[in-house]
Amino acid sequence: MSELWTEKYRPTTLSGIVGQSDFVLDAEHWVVNRNMPNVILYGVAGTGKTAAAISLVNDLLGEDKQGNFFEINASDDRKLETVRTKIKEIASTKRLGEAPFKIILLDEMDGMTKDAQNALKRVMERYADNCRFVITCNDRHKIILPLQSRASNYAFNRIESGLMLDILSDILAKEGVKRYTEDELERFITYLQGDLRRGINELQASSSSNRSLDNQINKSLQPYSEIMKMIYENDYDNALEKVHKLIYTSTDMKTICINLHDIIIKSDTTPQSKFKMLRVVGEAEWRSSNMTPKVLASWMIGQMV
């Protein structure tokens, strides 16, 4: 079975992290000084938050990583009991070897309950000399303010098109794939909206299936075509359910709005209907940085009635 390209080309050191210079510059100083604050890495999916966290751990802990680094998916282990038992036990027990401290990575922290986050605040304070926390999330507003204030916060931006073109072209060269033109890749990258992980996954899928990148884009946009078809047929309940399913699979509202925008632009509906939908999607995209995704999705569909 062939290896996933996202794993094969995932960076393992800070020198391999692209497009996030503010974080990398600070993290390199932490490695030199063998000290770091608690950290929150936030931003849309596919911009390298988890890879950056693990790269920091690799560079800072080195050979002492074993027994001093623990990765917990906070979206799965989201309950208060996880903090009171599992996380507290790790944070309180003695570090091994020459490590300056233990590091706990809490991935997808925006899925953890508020009670659990409040308990984590106390653990973070009590065991500050023995343990550091790296928190990743898509939606920083779901992290309670006391945790945000106890960590250095870094926004992970969408990867710029030119940089993504360089990365994807380099992967294709290493894999010996030569059938894509630069124009195809540029159209593909525009559709990705800065999500590098998605780009690598879909590029591998296209290459493996011998499907053109344009067809790969159309296949990926299918859920959004179905949502708009339901709306035009007044099937609003099922349209909302489908949007919520996208959110539950870690698609952020900004990405949902951008893809819906592309579907609406290409639709054959009347100009009045088209521009009404575009106005609603545009406002939803603008609100996406401040509203809870599930609530915003309900608002958006409600405005399309």
C-alpha cells in the first residue's frame, strides 16, 4: 500500500515549517534557550498547526522526547475527567532524562468542554515548573479567555498561492508525476484557499486515479452543489443538516462560504436569486471569525429562505 503524501512530506523540524514565520522565529529562540511558554496555535485547517507543534517538540526535546511528550486529541478526550486524571497525572509526574520539562500537545482543543478547560487552567498553573502545553484549535473563540491569557497565541495563516505552488510542484517532481500543467495547478490552488493538507491529499487522489485536477475539484465541490440544489428546491432542513455535517468533519465556515460562493456564481438561477444568495454567503463569511460555526450555519440557511 502506498504511503500517504501528507505523512511522507510532513515536516518534522521547525526548518520545514512554511508560511508561519512569526511562530517559527520565536520557536527557534525557545529551542536555543531550552525554554518556552504555553502556546496556542489557531487557524483554519490544513495550515500546519499540528506539524509545527510536533516539530517544536522534536527540536526542543530531541533524544529526551520519549517519555516527556504526550499528544492528546482534546476533541476525543474532551471531558472534565480527562483533565482531572490523565492530563493531571502526566503534568505532575517527574520528567525523564535531561528534558527541561514535559510537553503536552492538546490537539483540536476547541472540542473540549468549558468545565474541562477551566480545570486545565488550574493544572497549567500548578505544574508550570514541570510541564508546558501546546494547544491547537481552528476556532480560538472556543478557548476560554483565562487559557488564552496564559499562553502565547499564534495565528496560522492560509498558505499563500505562490508558496503552495512551489510545495506541490516539488512533491510532484519527487513522485515523478509530470502530467499537470502550471495552469491546472494554479486553478487547483485557487480552489484550495490556502489549505495545504487538503491540496496534498487531493493531488495524490487525482494522481492515483488518473483524474484531472479539474475533475478532482468538481468532485470535491459536490457537497456544496447538493446544498445549493436543496436550497433552490426549498429543502432547507436537509441543506442545514448537510452544512452541519461539513462542520462536524472539521470544515470551517469560511471554507464552506467560499465553496458555496463558487457554486452560486456558476448557477443558472435568476440574477435576483443569485445576488441574494451571494449577499448572504458574503455576510456569513464576514461573520465567521466571530460566531459559533453551528449557529452561523443556521443563520445563513435561514437568510436564504
